[in-house]
Amino acid sequence: MVNDWNIGVALGFSNRSKNTLKWAIENLADKGDTFYIIHIKPNGAHESRDQLWAKSDSPLIPLRDFKEPGVMKSYGVQIDVEILDLLNNAVRQKEVNVIAKLYCGDARQKLLHSIEDLKLDTLVMGSRGLNIIQSYQISSVGTRSPFDIARN
């Protein structure tokens, strides 16, 4: 019997994020796996909810709630229709579970925290269009992680 994987996909809801999600679904998704959609809001938000999440993080958000514009608006996140389509198709065709998790704070720290918090087997993130040298120069998460990270 094959183990089900916990796969984290860091999304910023940009075109590059869509490509990253599409790559992860096409190359990693298998029946029974759980895809954690990880979104990180930067520091500097003054809302009390964001300040609370900087310390305790948001609750897990199932796909059925993640698809609701009103629910995501309450979290301060504007969801992309194309991303929802990719996730809905992954659930239907690949039979994966999809759960969202929102963090607030430093992206590098929160991504590393998400690996342990969500017990991820794999974390997939885009390169923001940067090559390996540019990523290293700005101290990108992927170049500073003590974990193996798949770069797309």
C-alpha cells in the first residue's frame, strides 16, 4: 500500500503561482494525497486578525470554504477563479484532498514553520521568475532551507 502524501503548495495567487500549482497537480498528485494551499500575508498588516495569525496562524480551511468569496474575504484574501478551477479538477480527477492554510508574517519563517506545522512531505513553490543566482542574492526561502524543496 502506498502512503498518502501531504503536499504543500505556496501560492501568492499570481500567474507564476498558477503555474506552480498546475505543475504540482500534474506531477505529484495521487489518489488520497492532501494538498495544503499555503498563503502568507506579509508583516505590517494592522488588523487584529492578522496580528493574531502572526502568533497562532489561521485554522485549516477546507476547499468548500476556500471556494466561498465571502469566507475568503473575511480572511482578507482575494481568491483567483483559475486556481479554484485547478483545485476542483484535482479533487475530481486525481481524488486528492485540498485544505488551505493562511499565515501572517515573514514568508521564509512561515514557510519553514508550515513544513512542521502541517507535517508536509513535500513543499512546492515558484521561483518568482528568478534564476538560482538571483534567488540566492535575495536570500530566497529555497536557498536557505534545511529541507529539500522542489523548485519550479
